[in-house]
Amino acid sequence: MNINAPGFEAMIHSISDNIIDCENAEMTIEELKIQLKFLRELNFFLKSIVV
């Protein structure tokens, strides 16, 4: 996903809401894994551009 894409910030907020606030109690483990994998990949990407 492009960082400048309009949905990028919405994706980050959605993930944090789901994880921190349990916004969607019906979320499956698989859906949560996908979101956590996205954050892991984002972390890897940001580390790679800083180094």
C-alpha cells in the first residue's frame, strides 16, 4: 500500500481501534493476523528507509 494513498491512515486507525478498543468483537483470529502482519511489514519498511 502506498503511504500517500488515502486509505493508509484509515487502515492504521482501523487496526489500532480493533486491537486496542476491541471495536469489532466479531473479528476472527485470521482477520486480526492479517492486520498484525500489515503492521509488521510497515515496521520493517520504516526501519529499512531509516537505516
